[in-house]
Amino acid sequence: MTISQYAVASDTGRKRRRNEDNYVVAPPLFAVADGMGGAQAGEVASKLAASTLESGDDQPLRGVERVAALIQAANRRVFERAASDPTASGMGTTMTVALVEGMHVAIGHVGDSRAYLVRGERMEQLTDDHSLVNELLKSGKLSPEEALAHPQRSVITRAVGTDPDVDIDAFTIEAEDGDVFLICSDGLTDMVEDVDILEVLEQHKEDLDRAVKSLVAAANRGGGEDNITAVAFRVAADRDGGETMQMPAAEEPNEDTQEQVEAHPSVDTMVIPPERIDQELLEPGSPEALAAARQDGEPFDASARLRLVLTMVGLLGIAVVLLVWGLLR
């Protein structure tokens, strides 16, 4: 097998000031990393993770062992940076990696970025989202319709760099001639449904550069609420042994981006370990729900808090008056 064609497109989206996504396009290695953290920490985390993959791609391991070792190395580098730099404390990143070796594609995955396989007229999601919403879906606490609009849909249960070690999903796919693999950040999948992603890939199946650019455009039309990155590659049976490189799509500025950023705060990713996922997370007044709401950038209701304070002061005043009146009787 050979990699006959590959392409990448990345964009800040319509609501973000900077792009915290990073990617690796270094055949036979491909990856997407979606960073998280305050200030520029998310961008730092994803860049560190991506550069670790590129610099560590001379390991003697093969297949899933090699992919897992690369992600663990990225995890250590991000964690050490976060531990030594107060401005980067708590940063992390998702990471989805594909390594092509002959007729096999090894996949490594942490977080809620995704890998898909398009074979013929069908598309299959290969990775399992490490997210709160997905855990609630699997447990039956949420319906697919509720999951689409859940306020904590940006909460993930695993990330690269938040702990000294990370639990990695790693597996191998046996490829067939003509298979197309897509790796993407959730800025695409939150804005474009799978059926529409497949339609775009089928429409431009002979031109992956056009395909990934069209996917990014579709995500922006859908709202562009997050950074968007799409990496696609096609494997083919060895015929001439050649590879076709399609250069990354250049980012194009979005009109009125600054105005939209100020009017619509972006939704940031936060990490909740799996053992903390329980019914309490679904209760709007719970500490976790309030923390997630703040992390998600929901507007703070100052008037509601002022009314609450005034009410409490009034009740306290009435209690004091009654107490004094009782003592004077």
C-alpha cells in the first residue's frame, strides 16, 4: 500500500481569536491536536504535542506500540511544561494520531477529536469520544437529541498533558485500496453532521485538498464556534509507488470576527475525570455544573446576584428588628 494523496486545512473559526489546533502531516504519520487552557496555553499544549510527534518519529517500535509511545512522550512534555510554567498550569490537548504501515493503519486517540474511515459509500467513526456527553449517552442518561445541545458538551474525560500518564486508545485498521481516512478536531464535528461530512468527501473524493477546504467552510457556515482542523489521506495499492502532496489550505480571515468574538464568548474545553461523572453533573445548580458553565463562557448574570444579595440583606434586617423588639418587650 502507498499513501496516494493527502491534504490538510485549518481555520480559527468565526468565534475564536486564535487557533489552538495543531496538526502533523508527515507521511506516514498524521495527527490532529486540539489544545485547551487559559490565555495562550491551549495553543502551546497542542504545538508541544505536535512537535513531539514529529521529533520522535524515529522510534524503533511499530504499529500501535509506536503510536502509543509517541502520545505518551507528548503527554510527558506537555505535563512537564505545565508543571514548570505557572502561565501554562492546567493546559492540555486532545490528540488523534494515524500511522500508515503497509496495509495497516495504527490509530492512537485521547480526547474528543476524531478519526473516520470512508470506504466505498460508507463512513465509520473509528474513535470513541472521551467526553462527558458520550459517557452519559452510553449510560442512557442522555438521548442523542439532548446530547447535541447539552451545555457541558465541551467537557472531556481524558487529555494529553493534564496528568503524568495518560490512558490511550490504540488499535489497528486493515486498510483497503481507496480507503480515505479523516482526522479532525471537534470544531468540525460539532458544526457538521456525519452524513454531511460524508457527502462532502464523496463530492470531492478525487481531490482531498478541495474536500478538507469544503469541510472547513461547512463548519464556518454552521456557526464556526471553535477552531476547525481536518486532515485527510487516501491509501492505495502499490502501483507506481508515488505520493501526491496537497499543501495545507491557507486560513482566510472571517468578516466581523472581532465583533463576533466579543458578542459570543467561545466555549472552552475542560477535563472531568471519568470517576467524577455522576448524576450531579446534570443538575444545573451543582458545583460542577456551575464550574463548567463558567468554563464554557456563559455570561455572568450580575443583576440576579444583586437581587439575591439585597434579598438576603432585607431578611437579615427583618430578623434583627424582630430580635430587638422581642428583647424590649
